[in-house]
Amino acid sequence: MLKIWSCVRKELLLLFRDRAGLLVIFLMPVVLVIIVTLVQENVLKSMGETKIQVLFLDRDLSEVGRQMEETVRKSDAVIIVKEIAGKQIDVEWAKLAVAKGNFQCAVVIPEGTTKAFKKKAREAVENSLSASSAKARVRKERPRDEAPRFLIYFDPALSETLRLGLASLFEKVSMDIEMKEKMRVFSEVLPVHLTAAAKKAMGPLWSEETRKMVPSARIEWDNTPIIVVEEKTAQYGAPVLRPNTVQQNVPAWTLFGMFFIVVPLAGSLIRERQTGMLTRLFVMPLSYLAMISGKIVSFVIICMVQFALIMAIGRFVLPIFGAPVLNVGSSPAALVLIAVSAGLAASGYGILLGTVARTYEQASMFGAVSVVICAALGGIMVPVYVMPKVMQSISILSPLSWGLRAFQEVFVRGGTVRSVLPDTLLMLLFFVTTTLIAWFYMSQRGRTRIQ
Amino acid sequence: MNEAGICRGETLITDHLVKVYRGAGRPALNELTLSIGEGQIFGLLGPNGAGKTTAISVMNTFLKPTSGSVTICGIDAVKYPRHAKKLIGYVPQDIALYPDLSVRENLGFFGRIYGLRGKELEQRIVECAEFVGLEGNLDQRVFTLSGGMKRRANLAAGLIHEPKVLFLDEPTVGIDPQSRNLILERLATLKDKTTMVYTTHYMREAELLCSHVVIMDTGEIIAEGTPEDLLSRDPSSTNLEELFITLTGKQLRD
């Protein structure tokens, strides 16, 4: 045990004197977590959290345009722009402005829309009420006027999600207007039809008194919704938080930083081999296990410091720049378990890399590239759920994805030690496997005696 | 080894040592049998590829022999390397020190691996530094030392635990005459308590320092004895270097 502690002490001393190594270990993940979180925070805001400016060109200047404007204005997502610098907007100018990305969307309500719309609404109601009559059948066979159209121009760079959102907003608004108009016409036409039908049925019994008995439909409808759509987030156990850029990026880049220790760790092994230090150590009463344990313990300590540092940044530094405060869940024990498992997995990989690679250049190049690939696959840069199906199935092979999933379990789903066990066990298995392969490779090299 | 920790008689014995590297056509060591008495400074000489470093690596437990045995102070070093390692000191050809640690930190680390602690360790660090003339440089980081100072620090690291047997693999390569002279002088003073196995390409060094010399080539011993004995066997050679060339030939070795 004392020998392992001597190795730990030596490794920590060497690490703290290696300025380039310290930059890779601490500064890089800190800078990455701050920059990526703030950049993504801004992107997300532009994708829905801030209002979208919509050019609104009402050439109809009548009921439909007014209703459309009034209903859209009620939406939190949209700001209506009707004129620029006090001047009315030209349709061609609006199309160009949207095409250039100066505005995300332009809505054009052509002249005569209200007139055409009212005519279509009346036609539709009349058709419905007289559906069975021969007169109506004849009317149906007549060529119909084309339905009035709203024109919506979208910025080509607008995200598909946002485009669909805006389109469905305008569709909903137009459906509301259509429904109201149809109901208005219906309430106007229905009593006429009923009166005519009753008069025909009663014949000589029809009088002014019976006419008063025909019910009139209400024009003003009760706006209380009949069906309420209630939004809730599915959860089990503790209350669930809505994932945000901080909840995604802080654990993601913590893991990235942790796994980047493979470069200095592999480098230290290679340097010891190249300088003859490993030979000297093998001639000393120091087992391979103790030597490797010393490295693993010291690098896991480093990982824990990284973890604490980046968590503190999520908690105290990012909010200064306007990002949400990191919520670390309610199970510190689970977080420590994940961090230690991730540190061990990274150390195991570093030991394997340092054993197999022949030169420092090989180890640093392969180590860095492989960690970046595993990070990309593991959902560090882009969440796994937005990846294509093929990539999602590959991503389960990345140890970083196990770590991230476990962190998200605690941060977002209120997970506990028990619920993160499967992912932490995977990371521990990865550690054991990589270390055993390194040991096997070392012993098969045939030059050294491993004890 | 007796209860006082002193080896009596033969300190290091190798018996028909053979080492064949995987894929190699011929053995790097072929039936090497040596008997090195207590306090001897045993010179292992030979051209490049003669098997000197392999011999040292097998004797110091770094390599497992293909066959044969190594006994250090009565301990079978092939069967019980962990026990043997405590008795062994090793000064490799390379400067096997951590450049970013100071001399004190390096010696401290090696001392702790041998079980030294506290005041005893501090005392040994100072003694070893004084022994190699680095007492004024203890807190200097190794990468800032001159080549000669690094060599001396390398030697000090091999002595920190007062080994019974010290293996020195070309410990004076690439240093100035002053540092070389100091190392040789100091090594000569160790022979009362430490048996040394010394490899070098400097024949003059071996002639001055070694009490017994073995000249190897192609993994085998081609001459053995005290420097005086060896020279007396070949009157045409006036020094060890001439004898060495006579025995191993003038052909270049890679």
C-alpha cells in the first residue's frame, strides 16, 4: 500500500509540473463547457425561446386579415411586423428580406380574401344543409370557385421544426377563423331552413305563432374548450427537470475532459518505457500491479478534481453569463459513483494505449482522435436522440455514452445509485477489460517479467 | 546471506544461463556460468551485441532466462525474484530519472519503493547525494542538471537502499573526465560492502576499477580473469584494449 501511495505521490507531482498536461486536463474542458454551453444556449434561444419576427402583409384590409392578425398577436412565439421605418411593406421586398434571412417568415393576405372567404363559407354551409336536396346536388356539380389563399414565405435556413411550428400556427389560426365564419353563417341560415321545413310539414296549420317556436342558433359561441390538452413530462421517482444546455453540456464535457487524461496517462507510460525508467522500476521490488495502481489512483484523483471543477462552473460560472443554473439532482452518492467509474474507465483506456503505442506521438494522436470519436458517438457534442438510427445503435458502444446516460439519469430523471448501476457497471467492466488487455500485452511482449 | 544481512562467499552465481529472444536465430546468452565473490567489482566487457546487457538484465531479474539459474546471496533469483530484488541495485545505461522531479524527490521515490521512510530515508538521500557530489543540487530538478550530474544522480538512485549487488550498465557513457573520475573513485570505495557487476566499453576504466573481468562475444565468455592475468596470457597486448581487439577482432559491430 505504501508503495502505491509513493507512486501516487510521484505521479501527482509530475502532473502538477507538466503545464501542457494541466492545460489539456483542466483548462480545455473548462473552456469547452463554457463556450459550447453559451453558444448552444444562444442557438436554442434563436430556435424558439425568443420571439420570431413575422412580416405581415394584409392586402385584404378587411375582416379576415384583422382576425388573423389579432389571433397571431396572441401567440407568444411571434412578433408581427407590418411596416418598416413607417412605410408599408412591398410583397417583393418582403420575399427578398425573408430569402436573405433578415426575417424568418412573411405572411401575405391577398386583396379580396374576406369576400372570397365569406362566399366559400356560405357555400359550404348551404351545401351541408341542403345535402340531400336535388337543388344542392345540382349546385355541387357546378364548378367551384377556388378557395382563398394565405401565402407564407419561409427563410430557407429556418430549422424544419420551427418551420413546421409556424406553419401549424397559421393553419390553426385560419381554421379558427373558418370555423367561426361557418358557425356565423350556419346560425344565420339554419333558422331559415328550419322555418321552411316546418312550414312545409305543417301546411295549413302553420301560423305566425308556430314560426316563433322555431329555435334560433346562437351567434356568439361559448369559448370554453370542450377538450383540454394538458402537457406533462413523463417521470418516475423524483421530479423531472426539463433538460437544457447546461444539464446536457456540463456532464458531457466533464466526461470528455476525464477521458482526455488518456493522453497524459499513456504519455507517462511511454516516457517511462523510453527513458529506461520502466526497466529500472521492474528491477525494483515494485509489482506491475502496484505501479499501474499508482497511476490509476492518481489519475482518478485528477478526474475527481476535474469533475468538481466543471460542476462548480455549471453551478456558479455559467449562470453569470445568463445560462440556467446546473441542477445536480438529489443523489450525490450516485454522482460520485459515476465520476469514479468514468475516471477508472478513462484510466484503463490510458493504460492500454500507453502499453500498446510505441511512441508518444502515436499515443497522443490516436488517444485524442479516439476520444473525440467516442465523444461524438456518445452524445457529447450532439444528443444521441437526434442522431440517425444507425448512429444511435453504434453510440451504445461508447463508454462516454454510458457515463452521459448515467449523469442524465441523476440530473434530469432524479436517478439514484441503484438506477445508475447498469451504466457504472459497464464503465467498470470497460476498465477491467482494458487493464487486463494491457497486462496481457505487456506480459506477451516477452521482454519483461510482470509480477 | 547470514542474519546480519551480509553475503558470505559467492554473492552472485549464474549457472549455464541461456537466453533466446523470441524470433532470434541464436541465443543472446549461451551457457553463461559465473561466480562472483563478495566485494568483487566484476567487469563484463564485450563489443556491441556481445550479450552484456542481456546478461545484466537476466542477473538483475528484469529478464527471465530461457534456462539456467541465477543465485544472489543464496536466493534463487529466477524462482524468487521478489526476494532477490531487495538485494539488487541497478544503474541503467539511460538516465532513468524523472526529469521534472528534483534529485531529492527522485531519490525519495526510489527509497520509498525499497521501504525506506522518514528520517532514515532523508539520511540516505543526503548520504547518496554527498557520495556522488550532488549535495548542493538536491533540490534542483533533474532536467536542469548537466550530463555528468545526471549520470551521478542516476548512480545515486541505484545506491539509495544500500544494495548487496549493484549492476552498472555503462554508467559513465557520454560524460566529461571529471565526472567519470569521480564516479570511478566513489565506486572503488563501495567494494567493501557491495559487489558490483560493471559493463563498459572503456577498457581503461575496467582495467583500473575491476578486480575480475570477463570478455564476452556472441553471448559466450571468451576470456576470464583478473586484468593482470588476462594481460599476462597475451604478452603482445600491453593493455586491456589491445587484448580486447585481439580477442574480438577488428570487424565493426552494429
